[in-house]
Amino acid sequence: MTPPRMRDSSRSWVPILFATLWLVMGLVVASQAADQVTEFHGSVLTVDVAAKKLAVKKDSGGTRFTFVTSDKTVYEGVKTFGDLKKDDHVAVTFVVTGSQYLAHKVVKK
């Protein structure tokens, strides 16, 4: 009677490696999609200087976004965030971070 043949364990890691690579690639693609930059045009509804938030309503419809700003947000057409006023027409370049719309750039038209 011959002993049972032992499985070659040197190749058992290959399927795990491929599965891990596919998972990592999927996470990278999802991360890039989440960081996609979008531009929104509209009129300022409110400016909350204390909370660094800006509510903007699309001129052509009822769509409204509240954007969060940071120290990295760039402004054109105004010197500071506090210079923005209700009814100013703006273009906001932003990314979605979690459940927030993070403004990268605010341009007063």
C-alpha cells in the first residue's frame, strides 16, 4: 500500500494572492471615484462663517448643496470666505467626502 500523495503547498498561495490583488484594485477604483472633483454653479443662499459652510442653490432648478470649506479652500473674486454674500453667483469645485461636500475652490462670478 502506498501512502497518499501530499498536496503541493507551494502553489496554494496563488489564488489568495489574486483575490487580494482584485480587492485592492477595487478599493483604489472606489477611492478614486469618491475623490472625483465636480463643479456646481448657483446662487448663494446662506453663508455661515462660524461653521465655514456655504449653501448654494442651482440657478436652473431646486437643487441645493451645503458645502463645507476648509483652510485649503481657494477663493477667486473675493478675498475671504466672509466676503461671500447672499445672492452672489458662484461656481464651487468640490469633492464628496463621506456625507459632506468639501469645497476645494469657490469662484464668485
